[in-house]
Amino acid sequence: MRDVRSPIHDVRARRRVLPLVVKKDGRREAFERAKVLAGLRRALRQARGCRFERIEQLVDAIERELIDGGEKEIAATIIGARVMAHLREVDPVAYVRFASVYRQFQGHRRAPFGD
């Protein structure tokens, strides 16, 4: 028998199992796909050949990893690290761009690569 759930139901079900994001200051908030999507779009803004659908696939993969992890809470830094790992595979320049902002890169003080 086929599962005939609607796409809206699938999104709601996914949101229920996504962990809460624990910010650096200890605040907890719901995972916001739009924030991850916006960060990836900014990092990939000049990447040739990276279409919006590919960016959506990256966010889908990150969400799946969070859901599959089964945690109720996850540190924002871990989500950032996962975003960087995916970017490194897709576009090294976008990875450095994202990492430099994400890690508050300050030139020679801290390189965003070599983890």
C-alpha cells in the first residue's frame, strides 16, 4: 500500500523531529531552514553552475543529517560545521567565503580551512 501523505504533512512531520538549535548564548530556537538557505545562497552567489535546486538539495541533506542524528538539541556551531562540510565539496571558494564570515575570519589570525 502506498503512503499518500501530502507535501505539507511531510514538512510538518519533519519540523517536529528537527532538533532545537542551541545558540552560543544558550538560547534555544527552532531550526530555520530559511537561515541555512540564505547563508548558502550568499556563499554561492558567484558560483557558476550552482542552481537554486542544488542549494535546496544541500539544505535537504543538512536537515536529513539533523533528523537522522536523533538529537533533541544541537549546537548552532555543529550546524555551521555541517554547512561548511557540504560547501567544501560543492565549491571551495564558497566554502572559504562562508567560513570567513561564519568564523569571523580576520586575515592571518585564523584560517577558515585545515580543520
